[in-house]
Amino acid sequence: MIRLDRARIAPDKDKTKAAQIEPFEFELARFDSQLRAETRSRVSDAGQSVSARVNSENSIASPISEEKRAAVEELRWMIEEFKLALFAPEIKTAFPISAVRLARKIAEIEALT
């Protein structure tokens, strides 16, 4: 109920808050796209012979890709917590969150690429 009242009373504030989230959601979508492409590449490589797969860069699951997948999932939840912090600050987040922390997480994921 409080949330609806805030949106009705100050829609411009909601737009400003949503704009703060957009760049992080864009990066999340970009990472998801990269992971899907990597998965498709692995599936298409699955029909190759063992020696061809060993020589192919994208065919063998690497620890980095699994680490990246986990980091992207963590980013997803961090963005949800950030939304909560922006739109419903009276509800406490599960962990401290800010735009700076999100930017650091994105940089960390990019370093895994």
C-alpha cells in the first residue's frame, strides 16, 4: 500500500529510481546473452570427436565459465536487493547494497571473461 501511494504521489521520483537501475539491468542482460551464446557453442561442439573437442576453445566447460555463471547469478540478486533499497527502504535488504557495489561486481564479472 505504501509503495502504491509513493508511485501515485511522486511518479517522477519513481522514474528517477528506475533510471538508476537501468544500466545494471542492461549489463545483466549482456552477461546473460554471453552465457547463452557460450552454452550454444558447447552444445554445437558436442558432436565433434574427442580430439576435435580438446582442440576447440569453447567446447570444454572451464572453471571460469562456471565461476562467471555463479557471479552473474549473484549480480542478479544484488540488483533485486538494490531495487528493494531504492523503492522500499523501510524493508531492510539482506546485505548492504549500492550502485558502487553493483559496479564492482560488474567489473569482477568482466575480469572473468
